[in-house]
Amino acid sequence: MDVTKIDIVWVLTASALVFLMQAGFCCLESGSVRSKNSINVAAKNFADFCISAGVFWFVGFGLMFGASDNGLIGMENFLFSLPDPASATFFVFQLMFCGTATTIVSGAIAERARYSGYLLISVVVALLIYPIFGHWAWGGVFGGDPGWLMAIGFVDFAGGTVVHSVAGWVSLAAVIIIGPRTGRFDGSRTPFRSHSLPLAALGVFIIWVGWIGFNGGSTLAASDKVPHIVLNTVIAGAFGGLGAMLLGPIMMKRLDVPTMLNGALAGLVAITPAAHCVSIAGAVTIGAIGGGFCVLTSLLLDRWKLDDVVYAFPVHGVAGVWGTLAVALLGDLDTLGTGLDRWGQFVAQGIGVLTAAVWAFGVSYIMLSIINRFVPLRVSPEAERIGLNVSEHNQSTEQLDILRSMEVQRLTGDFSRPIPVEPNSDIGDIARQYNLVLENLYSAKMEAEQASKAKSNFLASMSHELRTPLNAIIGFSEMINRQYFGPLGSEKYHEYAGDIMHSSRHLLSLVDDILDLSKIEAGRNILKRSHIDIAPLFDDCLRVVTGAIDCTQIYFDIKVPDAISRLFVDERAIKQVILNLLFNAVKFTPPGGLVTLSAREEPGRHILEVSDTGKGIPDEKLDQVIEPFQQLHSDPHIAQLGTGLGLSIAKALAAAHDGELQIDSRIGRGTTVRVVLPNRTAADAT
């Protein structure tokens, strides 16, 4: 390798630019994934370069550029240590190419690939797949037979196939084996959004700058060809982006930013094999078509449910194939210097492209399948859900922290404490505003609870003041109706007095129910438990009901087993529960119907039931009838007989005894209301 010091400086500078592409890929891939996986992607990008550098130095460079054995594999220069500056420069430049080929795969399988599994993939690429194909296309630099593809006239100037298509085919195999991200193709049509498109765009710009060294340095000399090669590179990248910008909205009905970015990268990949041999017009054509192919292939991957996160296969694999074939279609044959005509050159290019596909995809699919059997390449569903930053590296992000805090509040129902705020950050500003909203909501909740308690306390305290005048109204009405003051004269007075008494009783019943419910809500309904027998309880309740309402046309039945144990309850409260249920049953039982009071004992509990043979309650109203002021019937005559609070009070009193109220009803067959009370004793109360 006869080179000057200027050539060495240029190639080393180009090597630095290619190395810069690693930073670009890191930004592109980290910005393209969700934030919960961004740290993992960056870690993989860093690790795969370290692995590829070590493996390429140890054995890869020798396999790729050692003296060839029949053009199939290099046989020397392992543990590279050639002393001359030109050889060292060449090694550094090729090392950067190997790192590029390896890191491309990480973006394709991001967000679900296990860190350890990905490192093994990097070893396979750097140790076997990349250097052996590279030998076939570029072998013979240090003497010996040329690689067999080079021997038949295959041309790949800067690695459109050797680097990019090979990496694209490996990416496709890995995507198929590992499978799509959870929820990616579940039919929800909810896109997996990039967490930072500006970071991804910055990554593309950095890669674009690095590509100047990628293609320009492939001359391996500071020759007068470099400016033309760099010009073709920059122009092809621009027209790749334009091609995607024009075709994307037609195919996708929108200008998709990642598609635009990938189009530019596809244009850069496509020009890489032919940057030295095509005109500027040829570079424009190659770049634009490369961007278009990238858009179409990306849509096909989605249709086939192949989840390539950064579309590495369309960008590197497909665009690399197109650019390699374009060498024969648009390249200057004299510049190529293979001695082939255009058709012969196309055949040579096609053989190289097909060989790369079979070799890279086939070997990687077999190798990764074997690895996957022993070292799973994919993380667990739970690890994927929480993100690889945490599950793989125990590293979190501000966004994940705030989501965790919100999840804890949702599960515990405790909104009294603010979530942590990360100062001087966008997520911190969101957390701060969330805490302000939370503070307002919590204050409003406390005020509402205090207002409700104050209302209940007020009504409970007003019981005496409300009942006294109402009792007076009822008393005077009774005296007038019974003519304590002599004849009233017209019969109208009897009718009016009866209406006063009827309305007053109804009003008193309403006030009693409201006050009872308010006492329960205010926690002022103190239970006074004692042992009571169920049969006498039922008899007393039935006597009260039949004395208050005309029940002469309704039959009653009481079923209480002789051996049933006594209840340890508040007698007044349980009587009120049974009375409320009986009044409801009587009101809705037609003449000739049956109302049944029954009790039974089961392990650990007593069950008291009030059943009727009335019209029943529709299923859709079963939940409504327990709510306060909900009437069981829409008929005005029936509705005026109740307050709509009976079942609400019964439910609250049962709950105060640690019991529950259950309702079963069938239209046309009647209703059964069941009071389930746990067995209690005086010892339990103490």
C-alpha cells in the first residue's frame, strides 16, 4: 500500500468521521424509541462497538483481509499488529466499518431485545457474518487471491452491500426471531411514538456528516476523486429525503417525520456502492429512488407485521441492494475497470446482492435461532412493560418515575401526598402542575366532606325542633276530627281535618326517615346491642304494620325455626329495618297476595327475609331502589305512601351491624329482600 502522509491523515480523519456515525446512530435510535427504553438502546450502541472492535482486532480483520484461501476466507493477520503506518490506518478505517455494520442491528430489535442476547448477536456479526462476506467482496488487499466476488467483477465501492445490506439482512432475521413489541400489531391502531424526534433528527444529521468520511475515505487516499464522491454523497442523501417527503404523504396520507429521516439515510446508503462512478444526475436518481424504496418497504413490513423499530431493513438492506445494482445501471464502466459490459456488470452485481442476502440472512437466522434456544433473545413481558431501562440496567427516567408515583396513588387511593418533583426539567414542570391540581382537588374533596358532615349534623341536631311542631299539628287535627270542641257543622271540616292529619303523618314520616339517615351518615346512630328472639320481633313488626295500614285483604306468614339462636343486635334498629321492608311489601302486594317473614341460620350468620307476591322490580331498577328518594313505583297514589328512603335506611342499618342487604325480584312473581347479619355475641362486642 503505497500512500503518502497526506493520505494517512485524510483516511484517519475519515475514520474519525465514520466513528462519529456511532454517536449519530445512538441519537437516532434512542430518540426513536419510547423513553423507558432509551438508556438501554444507548448502552447497546456503546457495548456493540466495544465488542466489534475487540472481535475485529482479534480475528475479524484476519478473516476479512488476510491472505486469501481460494477467495473464500482470510488466513492471516489475526491479532492485528502490522507496524507500518499505512496498514495501521487501513485497519482503523475498516474497524469503523465493522462497528457500523454491528450497531445497525440494535435499532431494528430495540425495546424488547435482552441486553445479553444482543451482545451475542454483535459477536456473531463481527466474528463471522461481516468479515467473511467482506473477504469475498474486498479480500486481497494484503496479497494473495482476491475474494471470489471481486474476482467476478463485483463492485461495492464503500460498502452498500458489505456493510449496509449485510446488516439489513441480519436485522430482518433478528426481527423475525424475536417478534414484534407487545401491542405493536394488536389492532388498536395506536402508534408507538418516538419519545424525542428532535434527538432522532440530530442523529441523522450526525450520521450524514459521518458519511462524508464513510464514502470519501473509501478512496484510501487524498485523491482528486474525493470532492466528487463527497458531492454525490451529500446530494443523494438530500434527494433520498425528498423522495420520501414526496412519496410518503401519497402512501401514508401524512408527512411522517421518521419516514422523511429514513428517506435521507436510504439515499446515503444507496449512493455508497456507486459514489465514485456516477455523475451528479446519477446520484440524484439513486438517492431519490432509494428514498422511495425505503417508504414502500416500510409499509410492507407493517403489513407483514414485522416490527423493525427504526426500519433498518428498508433503510440499509433494501437501499443497499438498489445502490449496488445501480452501479451496473448508472455507473461509468471505464471508472469501474472490471472489463465487463453493462449486462455482465449487472449479473456480477446481482450475484453479489443475492449472495449477501443468502449468507447474511441465512447464517444469522440459523445462529440466532440456536442462541435463542439457550439464551433467550427477548425479555419477559413484564420487563418489556416496565421498560428495559429499569429491567435491564436498573436505570429509570423522570417520566417513568412520575408515572410510577401516579400509579401508586391510583392503587392506594391516597392523594394527600404530592408526587416527587424533579427540578429544572420538563417532566418536573408537569409534576409540579399535577401537584397543584391534586392540591385543589384534595381541598375541594375535604370541603365537600366537611359540608356533607355539617349538613348531617345539622339535621340530626334539629330532630327535636322539627318533631315538636309536627306532633302538635297531628294532635290538634285529631282533636278537631274527634269533635272535642263540639259539633263542627259541615262535613267539609271532617274532610279538611282528615287531610291535615294524613299530610302531617306523611310529613312526619318523611322527616323521621331523613333524620334517621342523616344520623347514620353523621355517625351519631350509636348501636345498643342486646340478645333478642326473632319470632317476637317479627310479631311486633307485623302488629305495627297491620295497625297502620289496611291489610285485611293480604295474607301473612311467619317462618322461624324453633332451634334458631337469638340475635345480638340493636333491637330498635333491626325493628326499623324489618318495618321498612314490611311497609314496602304490603304497599306493593295486591289483594289476595302473600307477605312472608322468614328467618334461618347458616354457619356464622343469620338471614332475615321479607317476601311478597307483588309485581316485582325490573332488573334495571334493582340498583336504583336502594338509593335515597327512589320510589319503587311510579303510580302517584302508591308513591305518596312512602319517602323513598326505606331501603336506604335498611341498607345503612344492616351495614352498621356489619351485614348487608340483598334484593331478588322477578316481574310478576314478587320480591324478596334479604338481611344478612353476622353472628355476634356480647363477648364479641367487648
